[in-house]
Amino acid sequence: MLNTPSTGHGAAIKQYSLAEVQLTNGEMVGMMISASPTLGAHLTKEMATTGFLYIFNETESLLIKAQNVAAVKLTKMTTE
């Protein structure tokens, strides 16, 4: 899940966001992902299409059935 807008100098900016997922049972799951908070719209479409919320980073990935997701919050943390 990368968001790499061009800086106009041939380099790309990598953004990191904290993805927090609230499950329907109240449990919270979170992970840092390399993406902009604007990824939320894409995640919504993918959940409707596949039936799963799929987020990942360089060391782990998380798949949750869409029916178990109550809310998703993406918070921009850093830019590289």
C-alpha cells in the first residue's frame, strides 16, 4: 500500500500512516502502513469487492473479513 506522489525531482515521497481497525466485537487492531490516509477510499472499495480488509507493511499483513470491521481510521504519521 504505497502512496508515492512525485516531488518533481524524480524522487518519490513515501508517507506512513497508522491504520487502526475497530472490530464489531469492540477489539482494536492497528499497524503502521506505508500509505497516505487517502487510502481509505480504496480500502472501502476493496472491502466491498473482496469481502476482506487487507492492510500490510514490510513485515506483516492483516486480513479481516469485512463483516467484522466496524470502523477504520488512518492517521498520517510521517513522510520520508
